[in-house]
Amino acid sequence: MAGFGKLILLILIAELITAENSFHYGQSARRRSTSDCQTCCNDTCLHMDCLRAASATVKNMDPEADPCTDFAEFACGNFYKTAIIPPGQPVTSVIYNIIDQINDAMKEIIEEESEPGEWAYVKNMKNLYQSCMNKERVEQIGVQPYLNTSYAKEWPTLIGHHWPGESTFDLNDVMTKYFATGVTHIFSFSVKQDFKNTSKHTLNPRNDSVVMAYERYLRDLAIELGAGPTVAAQDAADVVDAEIKLAHISPSKEERRNDSNLYNPTTLAELGRNLSYIDIPRALRASFATANITLEDDQEVNVAHSGYFNRLEGVVNSIDNRTLQNLFGFNYAISKVQGLTDRLQNIYFEYFKALYGAKTRTPLWLSCLWKIRCVFPYAISKQFVRRRFSEASKTKVLSMIANIKAEFEEMLQNATWIGNKTKAEALGKITAMGSRVGYPEKGFSDEDINEKFRDFVMSPDHRYNNEETIDRNNFIEKLQKLNKPVDKNEWIHAPHKTNAYYEPETNKIMILAGILQPPFFSINLPQFLNYGRIGMVIGHEITHAFDDQGSQYDLEGKLSDWWEPQDKQEFHRRRQCIINQYGNFTDEQTGLKINGKLSQGENLADSGGIKASYRAYQKLLKNENTKHLPGLNFTDDQMFFLGFAQIRCKKYTKRAAIALITNYPYPTAKFRINGALQNLPEFARAFNCPVGSPMNPEKKCGVW
């Protein structure tokens, strides 16, 4: 059934919602000669994008820092000193500035007065935004619609100490009821072409401050909904303890990077026989019945993390009936009322503050805009692209992709450590790799979007009902993908997002319109900035096809072992070098070591991406001249690396840095800059870094 939507069981990870015109710089940096500077001054870019880029270069860097000791400090030192993290955010960065600009543009779009003949999807977007912004009406309605549901009336925490359902509790009955709404616990499911891990795992000590904040959040949420304080406190504590038990039997984040070990196909009937202690088929059938889909016994199911389900019985048996019911009760309440009223927003913010260190709540207009971006992603993207993205940009980026792909192909050809058979497979994969830029070619017309969202009829004055309509339609859309041919033109992320990604199942890189904005990219910027910034991103995504996870998929996007054993062994050895390199970095703000194993995919992609983009840029210079930025005394090569680094200038709250290092497959930004450049001899030559200096170590790591 390759190429069709498949039913995939995922464990429900118990995640405890856990930026002078001239200056001189250090002696180790190589200056342009007088003749070079004269050439520059006769060919200087004076477009506003270039003037802003030159100003930002000076503003963000610390010219007193030694680029051969700490290039991130050289490129971003003044940013680190002067940038202010907005009170409602956990981080600030150059890319966050782009996001702010996109949000402002979207706010302008969504707040425009409706016009006669306006598309229904545009009107419904605006109605949803209005219903969210109408604080008086939201407070008037409050949480009563939720309290009127049977889910609230059967929630032990709201009932009190004496819960009548204790003696008649049946976990399978509870699962069946909640799964039919799309609200799950203990395990979850998804419909995908093939298995790809998308879950996150957080396992913290019981007395961890974030865990305690999560428990307070559950308690205060229940009290706000009418629970007694004593009952709410005890039930919240019991639920947290249960979620920690579930987390203990979950595979680690590092273990879940091996997709090959997560492919365990079976049938629905076989699954029921093998896991007789819990009626998973019944729960799944209840879910799909919502979309009028009947699951047969021979329905193919992939059980990701099969070991989790083997250990689940003991954990479920150790949790009392009241707490099992409360696991679903809390989850359902959070999905329906989180952040609904002003008091509920305050309750959630206290938890968010503990998790990420934010100081104030997100403005209401921005929260409401985020809702639009999530519910109507293609719709708001259509309006954004219409105003802020050009076909000239798309053409330019497609040309850059072709150039960088060609260089990566040459890098594969030159890789002497892999044998001919594996190399042929790798070359076939890079040749077959597709690319999409900006926005979808299909399904992106006003007519298509109008049809896609025809059931999303929004009221301008009833937020809760709108949320119910959204939840139901999204759930049904997800279910209806089962056993249908996979739409290989579907975009996982909406075009407005400041993002790019690689899809291993389709072997495509996707460069979204949102990231193709200054300072990441502009057709008016010099090539050294475009290639150092968006070019590096392109190279990064291409390299993901050959990182620890992408390398498990073949040219058609199938999970397949196409490596010769000796080549795979050498690949692992080279990856281990990168794991060790980053694992030796210690974040000064938190004192935590970077998790080299968890972040290896991003680190490998950074190293390969900057190398491929630099090579493509150098080849481009043989055929065309490049303009320069005004007032800067750097060579073009130095500007390439400065451009790469400064797009990653980023400043975190301490709590946000802890969350990033602990929970996500990324190192902090400083080490993404320094780590990749330490492995690149061309960087050391550009800045005359002596061998043995921190930025030019004798031992370098390299895969591609």
C-alpha cells in the first residue's frame, strides 16, 4: 500500500507542556587591498535592502572580538549585548524580526474591511479573528458551553471526592468516547504515507520547577472550571505522577531518531490479539466512524514504538481508575478552554512563563492571528503571497537550488570513503530530489482554497462554537486521508511560515515564501549574502537527505537500507565525530552541555549546507561580478561567512535555552555558527585563522 495514507499508532509522550560606516577589526582578519576597495566603491549596491544589510552588519557585530577565537561573538557580539527580548517572548533573533514583519502584514490583511464579492474563505478568516478579539462577548459566554458537555459532567475532578463512576469505570469505554472527538491519551494515532517520528519527549524529575508549574496549571485550570481546591490539587498531582510513569516507558528522543526501528506493520485484528489488555481497535474504529469510515480487521497499521505498548499494561494497571479518567478529562478540558477567557489566559501564562521565561502575555491580536495561521494556513498564505512575494524571487531561488544541488552532487562524487554501489544510490537520490519554492503550484487558487474551507463557517461573535467547528473539521480531514493516494503536492507547512524543510517520504526540499524575505533573501542583495543566508538554508535541507534520519530513505522516499555495510559503518564513524564535537560544547548561560546525539541531524546538515552553498557561490563568481555593501572593509568571502552567522544571531531567556537544549534537536545558535565553521577550511583561509586556533582546529569533522 505504498503511496497511500496508513494508520500509524504513536505513543502519547507525557510531555509536561514541558538583531560608524567603517571600522577596523582584529589583526587575524584579512583586509581587502586598496585596489579591491577601489573596485568595490565603483560597484556598490545602494538599494535600500543593501543599505539595511550594511547597517545591520555593523550594528550586530563586535569588531573587537577575534573571529578566529569565537566567530559567533565577532559576528553577533553587539547583538548579544544590546538586543532586548520582548516581554512576551522567550527569544529574540533576526528571524524573529522577519516573523514580526510577517505578523504585521497579516494583521493588516485580516483587519481590512470586508468588500462586496469577497471570497467566503476570506470572510470566515475575518469572522474568526473578530470572534477572538471580541473580549466582551467571550467573557459573556465564558466556559459554560464546555460545562454543558457530558465530558465535563463525567470528569471526576469537577464532580468532587465522591465520583459515582469509580465502580463502573471501563478504560475501553472511556477511550472510545474521547477518541471519537479526536482527544487522546495513553497513545495517539496519525494517518501518514509512511512512518516518520514527529513526537517529542520530556522526562523531568518530579520536583523540577517546570513539572511543578505544570501541576499548578492543571490545578488552577480545574479550579477555574469549578473544581474544589483540595480535589483539584490532589487530582492534578495524581495526573502528573501518571504522566511521568508513561514517560518512563517511552523511548528517548535520541532513540526515536532511528526511523528504521520504528516500522512495525501489522493488522488491526492482529493488534487487538497481541494487546488484549486494551481494546485499541475499538478506540480507532470510534475515531474513524466520525468520518463515516469503517476499519476492517485487515486494515494495515504501523505500531511505532512497539516496546512502549508492551510495557504499557503494567503502567495502566498501576494507575487508579479515577486518575485514568482524569487523564482524559484534563486533556479534553485543555483542548477546549485553554486561553479562552482572560482568567484562563493568565493561568496558562503562569505555566508558559515557567517553561520559557517570558515576562508578559502575548498581545490578544497576536494570539488571535496565530489562530488564523493555524486554522486557515493556505488562506492567509494566499493573501500574504499575493502582496509580499514575487515570481522574480521564485525564479532566482530555483536557480540557486540548481547550483547548490550540483555542488552537493559533486561532493558526493568526491566522497572517497563510500563504495561505488552506495555512491550510485546516493547520486540517484540527489538527482531525483525535487524542490518547491514559495507556494504550491496546485490547490492554491482562490477557488481551491474556498472549496477546501467550505465547511469552516465562522461566526463573528461566538469563539467557542467556532473552535468546535474547527476541531471537528480538522479531525475529519485527518481521518479521510486513510487509504487515499498520497497527495505528493501537499505542503506540510503553510507558505507564509519563515521556514524551509526536507521531506524524506517524497524526497523534496521546500523553501517557503515566508523565509524568502529580507534579510534572509532579496533579489537586490549581493550574491555573498544570498548564498551565505538562504543558500546555506538550501544546502542544509539538501544535506538532510543524507543525515542520520534522511539517509534511511531512498530516492523514492521509501524507508530502505541502501547502504553497503562497510559504508554505513564509516558513515556512523563520521557522524560520531560530529556528535562528539558538539557534545563538548557547553552553553555559558545555562551551564548545560549540548546534546550532540540529539542534535546530530541539524549539525550534520549545517556542515554540509554551508560547504555546498560556499562552493556554489565560488563557482558563480567565475561567471558574474557581484556588488558590494557600502562602508564595509571585508572581502566577499568574509561577507559570505558574516552573512551566514548574522542571520543566526539569537538571544534566549535562560529558561528558553534550557528548554531548547533539553528537548529539541538543535544546539543553541552560537554553536550552530561556530560548530559548522570549525569544520570548513575555507572559513579559516578567509579570516587567516592559524591552525590550532579555536575556529581552525587541527581535527575537523566531515561527512559530506
